[in-house]
Amino acid sequence: MLNNGKDDKFSESPEKLIVSVTSNIEELENLMVKILTTFEDIQKELSEPLPIYIQLNGRKEILPPPPSFK
């Protein structure tokens, strides 16, 4: 389960793995189902349990003020 620097394309260990995903709010539920299903498939192949931590960040778009006409 540990890479220990053997392959630079992969994290050294699961504790150091970070994955960033961007999605529209409308697609979030389907995306989370895919992520968790894939994670469960990976878990089945492991000899020891692996935790998953998910953090959701919301972003509000601030529109610029309308142009002023004088």
C-alpha cells in the first residue's frame, strides 16, 4: 500500500494523497457516487482499511457592479 518514493506518479502513502475535483453543484451528487463507488472497489482489494476524507468547498461568484451611466 505504500509507494515510499518508488514511483513519482503516485503518492508516497495514502495519508499523503490529495485529490482535487471541480464540479457544478448540479453534478455533485453523481460525482460523489462515482468517487465513493470507486473507493469501495479499491477497499475490497486492500488487506487493511483505508480512510477517506472528503471536504467540500463552496464558491460564490461575485458579479461586478453594473456600469454607471452619467
